[in-house]
Amino acid sequence: MKIGIYPGSFDPVTKGHLDIIRRSSKMVDVLIVAVLKNNSKSPLFSVEERVSMLKEVTKDISNVQIDSFSGLLVDYARKNNASIIVRGLRAVTDFEYELQMSQTNRIMDSDVDTIFLTTSLEYAYLSSSTVKEVAMYGGDVSKFVPEYVADKINDKIKTLNIS
Ligand code: COA
């Protein structure tokens, strides 16, 4: 059984992430989308909220599971018998960071390999921060995230503005 892990912050999941999830889920028997806990970034959504949004937007993909993790990714991969880490490459600027991460992970655990999927061109410019910034200034984010997530972002921003 080939198990892959797609790790990330997913704050929130975008159409770019979903594109990677859909494509990579066809390459493995089970794809675990794993939300990193204790992220140094200050997130808009809690880990639980991010997991719940991911569950909703991937519910039609039968071999995808959603989870969260803390600590080292290679330890989490080992615990889940995963041999593949999936990452998306949007532009050349992602490359150096991703290369460093994959090489470090491989030195720590030579049984785990990282595969990179080039993000579909229409999403190559996307990041969760951009989406949040557009939403904060009242812009329409429905081109960037699934409708369900767009609603959650708008609800969250309303509660932030009230408090
Ligand atoms: N579509 C849209 N956006 C994408 C994307 C895609 N296909 N791929 C990446 N992004 C964006 C994300 O939205 C995120 O944007 P943001 O910075 O605006 O939030 C950004 O790219 C970073 O990507 P993300 O996938 O969230 O990675 P990360 O750098 O936050 O986390 C981990 C990467 C989780 C894999 C890494 O931190 C990790 O493994 N941590 C565990 C500790 C560990 O093992 N460390 C040793 C590794 S060297």
C-alpha cells in the first residue's frame, strides 16, 4: 500500500492546494493531507478549523484523509507508514526552500522521498496569505478558494472586525 503525505499550513486551503491534492491522490493508494500544528506563522484559522475545511472540500476524493501533526514531518511519515511526501512547486522561488527541506528530510529518513508537482499555471501565483489579504480588504476570493472556504473566510473576517 503506497501512502503519501501532503503537508502544509493550509491557512486556508486554496484551489491551488486542491489541484495538488486531486492530482497526487491518483498516484498513491492513500493520501494524508496533514496540517502542521504550532506553526510559527500567526494563523487566521485554528488547526481544527483548517482540518474541517479540508475535510469538506475533499469529501468527494475517496482515498484522501485529513489529519494534523506536530514535530518532525519524517517522524509523522514513519508513524503513518508513508513513503512519499508531496509538495507543490509554484515558481522558481519555491525551489530553493523545497530542495533544502526535501534533502534534510531525506538525510533524516532515507525511506521517505519527496515528489514535486508543478502547480497548474492558473494557480501558480496563489498563496494563502494573498487570499487572506484580498479578503481583508473586501475583495472577492471565490476565484482562489472553494465557495465553502470563501464563506468561512468572510465569516471569520466579520468576527474579527466586530471584536
Ligand atoms: N497552491 C497555493 N498555495 C500554495 C501551494 C499551492 N499548490 N503550495 C504552497 N502554497 C503556499 C501556501 O499557501 C503557503 O502560503 P502562505 O505562506 O501565504 O501561508 C506557502 O505556500 C507555504 O506553503 P505551506 O505548504 O503552507 O508550507 P509551509 O512552509 O508553511 O510548511 C511544512 C511546510 C509543513 C512541510 C514544513 O514546515 C514541515 O515539514 N514542518 C515540520 C517540521 C519539520 O519536519 N521540519 C524539518 C523540515 S526541513
